[in-house]
Amino acid sequence: MIETPSLLACYAHPDDESFGSGGMLAYYAQHGVHVALVCATRGEVGEISDPALATPETLPAVRENELRCACRAMGVDDLTFLDYRDSGMAGTAENDDPRAFANIEAETVVSRLVGLIRHMQPQVVVTFDPQGGYGHPDHLAIHRHTVAAFHAAGDAAQYSEQGLPWQPARLFYAVLPRSTFTEMRRQMAAQGLDTSRFDNFKEQAGFELGWPDEQLNVVMNVSGTIEAKWAALHCHQTQFGAESIFRQAPEAEVKALMSREYFVLAWPEVEWQASDLFAEL
């Protein structure tokens, strides 16, 4: 019998956890759930919003500290880095680095994640959707490996060296619905701001930005933890600069938009709607 409910969130870079699920992580941390976070890389080749904050050489350490700051803001005290290297955006030279997370053998990563799942024994696991939100190679990789580990962790015949089997009850994808991006674009257009990043995405990426609204399973009202989420976002100073799309609209409007978080139930494959990832467990 597991007395304390537990949730494991698996993401690729520092800041992934805050933008789409920071309110949820803070909510459960405040309500007696053991919240654990796995981050595959330190975002080594991410942007630097202000050259006073970091250099390319110091960015990994800076972003690690930013994530630790965000975890404190959210009340998350169980953080694991997998210590792989950021793969960079698709088509960049960093994709060819053998240390890049997207180039690591699946078996290697899945085995480690299985070990973490069996050790932590979460009822709920959360990761990116199959498109990785916007198609980043590392988002796609952590999605694939987390899904594989979720299903393998309960099978005693797989990865026996990683401990006794444990099958989490639910696997969720953290998503942003299409309506959210539509509203963000509307707010930016109303202020005369450049909306080309929204307008050109489908043509460049080959798929539409955002998850279909009618396919959401959980919509969480996280208005009670929006300040914790906002503080966590501001910890990621290298990524949350003045040019961020989340800084373009008035703060009150952005907070209102961020006060709902959205999740798709990937497993079990059942028709189900709720406002709580742990509902009926």
C-alpha cells in the first residue's frame, strides 16, 4: 500500500516544467502529493535573453540553477537530471553531436527511467505529447522514452536489474490547446505585435500548433497556484526575456490564460473527463 500519492513529470529542458504544468506541479506539491521531476538536459544550447545572464560556456550551470529556483517556487524538492546534452532545434549542427539527447540509444534512457519509476512508484506520470509540443527533437525523445518506460516498468521480464516492477496507474500528456494559441495570437494582434510565429508554424513544422480542444481529458484550474507558476517562470531568466511570447501581452491577461492547464490521458485508453489527475484513484 502506497500511503503518499506520487507524481513523476519527465521533461527535456529547464523551463519545460513551468510553462505547461507549473501550476499543476505546485498544486500537488501543496496538497500532499510527492512530486518528482526528471529533466533530460540542462538546455546547453538554449537562447540567452540577456548576455549579462550567461555565456554559451556558463549556460548549462545557469540553467540548472534556474530550474532549481523554479522547483523551489513550485515546492518541488525531488529533481533528477539525466545529464544528457541539449540537441538544439531541428536542423541545427547540435543535432549531430553524439552526446545530444536525441542521439542516445533508446534502451539506455528507457532503462534509467524504468529504474526511476520503480524507485519512486508514482501513480501518475506526465510528459510531452507525441509532437513534443512544437516538435523539438528533445521533446520528442523524452516523450518516446517516457512512454516506453511507463509500460515497461510494470513488466517483471523487462529491466530486471532496475528493481521490482511497478505499474503507474495513469500516463498523461501535458498540452496547450489550440484555443490557447488562438487567444495568444489575438492578444498580440490587438497590440499591433508581430504574430508571424503563429501564422507560419504549420507551414514550417508540418502540423498545427496546439492540441485539439475536443480531445482534452483534464482541464485544471490552477488559479490558486498561478503566483507560484509565475515565480517559477521568472526563475528562467535566460529563456523568459522581453521577446518571449508570454511577455508580449499584459501580465494580467497572460496570467488569466495560464490559470488553466490541460492534459490528455494517454493510458489507460478510456473515455474520461476530470479536473484532477488523481480523480477516482
